[in-house]
Amino acid sequence: MCLAPYAGAVTGPAWQSYDAIADVYERVAALCHAQMARDLVAAVAPSFGARVLDLGAGTGVAAQAAVAAVGPGGTVVAADPSSALLRRADGPRVHRVAAGAPGLPFADHAFDAVIANLVIGHFADYTVALADLVRVLRAGGRLGVITWGRLDRDPDIDDADERAAYDTWNSIAGERVDLDKIDAAAAEALPWEGAFGDHAFVTGALNDANLAVVDAIGRAYRFPLSHPDWLGRVHTSARGRYVQATLGDAAATALAADVLAALRAAGIPDPIHCADETVITVAVLGRT
């Protein structure tokens, strides 16, 4: 299941911003995305001294992995439109910039590598955003992205308990907010998430941007989340943020309490054994 996505540029309603849930997002990123971020950086393999841009950096989990990879002579820039998230990406040797794509405030060919962890499916216009990434990447530079999905046809994970937990959340949230409106709001906030779940679509989009795919790696991540941590993860998602904004803080707190009680009553294990399926894609920029 995929919740806690890209902390990206907000051009629509205020609820799409991650600023209000930055504290919860920081914990979610540490619990769910740290290994994913390390795997992305390892796949891109920036050299010592390289200049790396972490786009949609959020609280900086991938940026910190990049700092270790490039060594003291390298440069790592964490870019995200959310200043609240960036304040938490304050590790050593990480340069923080409030920015998103398109509109990156960097010179052409400024970076040897760009990493984007659960980002590209959330651009309003991915062709324009990818063009901006290509602009700031040097010829021969590497772009690494993580998208939700799998490379093979058959799932190899058992996420029955997590699905049951989502069903519980849907049932209780649906008593307060129309589920169709929740889903429509999420689709508005994450317009390309479904399309980029197909790796052929990912490859085609990168090729159209003058990027040649050189590696694709399927990864399944399994991790336990306590009921409160799992609920925090849901509430950082587009669906959760929309519900929070629609209900207001007091009603959203009551919703959370009701969901936690229902999870216990339904006998859903605590912790919930969660599973994320992702694909790491690495591409090289040709001559422009």
C-alpha cells in the first residue's frame, strides 16, 4: 500500500500543503522511507565530490544518504516547497532550498545527479517538471527516481492486515466525509501516481526527456507500524490531509480516536505488518 507521498509543490487548495503535518511526516519518513532512500542513493551511486540535488526532499532522509555517498568534498542540496519540512532536514552538509519543479532556482547543468524519492507521479505536468530536472543536470549525469509499483506481474507480499486496517479507516472516515470526494481530492493532488505505477510509462516519460534508463530495480519493503504510527502515516497521505482539512482539528482528533478503537476491536495486529512495493529507476542524461 502507498501512502506518505511526495511533499511537493502546492498549487491547489491549502490542504495539499504538508506544512501542517510536518511533525507527523518526519516520523513517518524515518519509519517508512529511510531504507528506501538509502537504496535510491546506492542505485544512483554518486561519486565522491559529486553535486547532488534531492528533489522533494521532505525531511531529508535521502539527502542524508547522499551526504554520506559524496563525502566531504561533495555538495547535497535538499529542495522542497514546504519550509516546515525543510526545517527538519537540518543534517550536517545539507543545503536547504525552498523550491520545486518546475521553477528550480539553479543554473543549467548544476548537478551531477538528481534523486527524487516518490516524487514524479505527483507533478501537475510531469513533462515540464522533467524538463526542468534535465536542465539542471549535466550531460551524462544520472537521475534516480522511486515510484510505487512492481516489475513482475505477481505480488510477492502479504498485506492482508494492512488492507483490513485501511478498510477500517475508510469505513469510519466515510461516515464523516464522502469517500468519493476523498478519492477525487487525492486524484487531484496526485494526478500521475497511478500512471507512474506502470514502469513502461516511467521509461517512456524519461526517454521523452532525453534520459536513457540504465537500471530498474524492484524493491519490497516490510516494516511493522504500531496502530498510532500507522494512523499517522494515513493522515500524512493526500486522503488523510483532505479529511483533516474538511473536518477541522477537533473532529479529526475524534476520528483518529475512533479508528484506533475500531482497529483494536477488529483484532487487527498491533503492530501492523506493512509492505510497500516500489521500483527504483536510474537514467542517464544524453547530450542536449
